[in-house]
Amino acid sequence: MRSPTLFWRTFLLIVLLLVAAVTAWLQSFRVFEREPRARGVSQQLISIVNITRAALLHSDPVRRRALLADLADNEGIRVLLREDDDRIVDVPDTPFARLTTALMREQLGLDTRVATEVNGVHGIWVSFDIDGDDYWVFAARDPLSRDIGRQWIGWAAAALVLSLIVAVAITRVVNLPLARLSNAARAIGRGQAPPTLPDQGPPEIRTVNASFNRMVADLAKLEQDRAVLLAGISHDLRTPLARLRLEIELNPLDEETRRAMLGDLEQMDAIVGQFLDYARPAPQQPAAQLDLGALATEAAERTRAMHDGQVTVSTAIAPGVLLHGHAVELRRAVDNLVTNALRYGRIPESQTLELMISVRANSDEARLSVCDHGAGIPADATERLLRPFERGDSARAGAAGAGLGLAIVERIARQHGGRLELAANAPRGLCATLILPVRGR
């Protein structure tokens, strides 16, 4: 499973903190308000019982029935005889109900019984006696039950929504510097120059941003110095190479010696070209839409034309594989993959070359593969061969090269947000796959 981002981690942490704080507050409120509320409810019920008893004892017998009817109609209070066969449901066994019942018994007598239902009628029932006769006083509204009400539910929902909005705002403010730092680090990983991080926020964030900006500046200076150094060396080497080529052409040498010496010069010139390609900075122009299948088709046709009859090139190219990128850089990457296969992909028994260039894509990424049937490479050497100036083992090191071809391809892939993968080709050989995202396809 994918690990949640820092934003969601912080958001969930704040939400859990809010829920825990509100829960603790509600529990504390219930504990501290229990006794005052119990005393208020008990006094209310005691007053009802006492007023009802007094009304029955001291009112005019002629008007007693009218008084009881008025209590029932206006106040919802009724007085009934208590029978032995009454079906009684006692109050729930909760701390609040126990405390309220105890307070009522302190003033009404220990034999006072409090119930929430008698003979199927729900309400609050309190027993009392008059001259040895037992009665029930009944109130329709049960003060022992807690009625939250729609208004409280609405306020709770509003408070929850407001808390979530505040949590999102706090999370964004806290994570914004880290998000900027993450995006800048991702840009460096793709070989791009990230924007300067702002010098604002808490001291820790300012220190990190300042250090990161210095690191970016140092990397840019190092990259520039390396490019100047390699370009200067390459330029200085190509001048004597050109003179040597001219001297070879002018001197009376036999054809075999001339061909061998020119081959050595071409090999040296190719190495110098690889140095220049590796030193070339990332393209500054915006990416444009291009057809990856068209680049692969061009490379296949160019290989057939340059090695007519010497190389068998097969293709399996899906049409319409469009992505955003730099055509010059991607063409150089494809050519390097083909060149690498031409150098190291000969079948050991027949010394023939058979290449397969394929392009396929799904909704997320496009894959361009160049496969050969050569000796292949060990499985544990794939990561090493993507580093600059690394060469394969003796089985694949018989050709010329400076060990920069795959490093250049891997660098171009990272500049486009992709990667280069090396895998064994069945039944033998190597498949180099350039994987690129198709965002904006």
C-alpha cells in the first residue's frame, strides 16, 4: 500500500487531536455538570410531589377533581393510585439517575420509588403516600432523559466542519515549506534548475531553505565548470585528431594500415562526442508534443541504411504514442541505445546482429525498447552500468566506448521524468527500455 503524504499525515494527526480534545472536554463537562443537574432535577420532581400532595390534602374536596384535571391538562401531571400489580420499569442504572434518586429519597423518604414506565406508559413516575395510601405522580416529560435536540446536532455539525477547515488550513501552512522543498528536490532529480526557496518562515525552515539554495547554486556552478572542462578538453582533442586524419590521408600508407589508423581516429572522435553529449546541459526550451513511435521508426530506418545487409532490424511500434518532451534529446537517447546494441549485441556463434525496436504505451507511461541477442549482462550489473564511465564485463567489452552511452540515456530519461531499465532478453541478450510518462497526452 502507498504511504500517505505528509499533508494527510499531519491532517489526520490534527483531526485526531481535535477529536480527543473534544471527547475529553465532553467527558469532563458531563462529570462536573452531573451533580448540579441532578440537584436541579431532583428539586423539580420533589416540588411536583410536594405540591401535588398538598393539593390533595388541603384543597376543597369539591374542587379536587377539577384541580387534578387542570394539572393533567396544563402541566402534564397526573395522580394515580399505586396498585400491587403495576408493571414498573425502574430508572436506568446510570450515575446521573442514581444521584438524582438518592437526593429525592433524602427528602421524600427512603421508600420513594422512581420509575420511567408504569403499565406501559412512559414518563417519570414518583411514588408517595397520603395517610397510608400509595399514589403515583406522573409527569409526561422525563427530566432524567437527555434530549440532545436538532439544534445541538446542527451546532455539532457546524463545529466539526469548521474544525476540519481549520485543520486543512493549519496543515497547508505547516507543510507548505516542506512541499516546496520536496518539489525543488524532485526538480533536481530530473536535472532541472529549481526556483529559489523563499527566505521566510520559522528559523528552522529558513536555515534549511538557505542551505538548499546554496547547494543548488554549488551544483549549478559545478555543472557549469564540468561542462566547460569537458567541452574544452573535447575541443582541444579534436584539433590534433583532425591534423592526424589529414596526415594519414596525405602520407603514402598501405590501405590496411590507413583503414586501421582512421578507425582508431574515428573511435577517439566518437569518445570525444560522448564527452560533449554528457557535458551538454539540460534543455531550457519548453517541452513539445512528439511521436515516440516516429523517433523509433527513424532510428530503425537509419540503422538499416547505415548497416545495409549487416544488421537485421525488426520493429513492433504502436501508432500514436504521443508525449511531451525534447525531440533532440530523445533522438539522442534512442540513437545511443541502438549504438550500444550494435556494439555489444552480436550473437556469439555467428557474429550476426539482430535488433528489435519496439514502442508500446498505456495510460501512464510509454516504453521504447531496443533488444539484442548478444551475450547479455549479469543481473547484478544493471545498476552499475547506468553510472558514468562504467563498462560491461569482458563478454561485452570488446568494442569501443567510453562508458557514457547508457549514462547519457539515463540522464535524458530523468530530465523527462522517466527512467532507463536494463533486463535480460529471452532467450539471450539484453533489452534496454526507455520509460517515459505520458502526462499531457
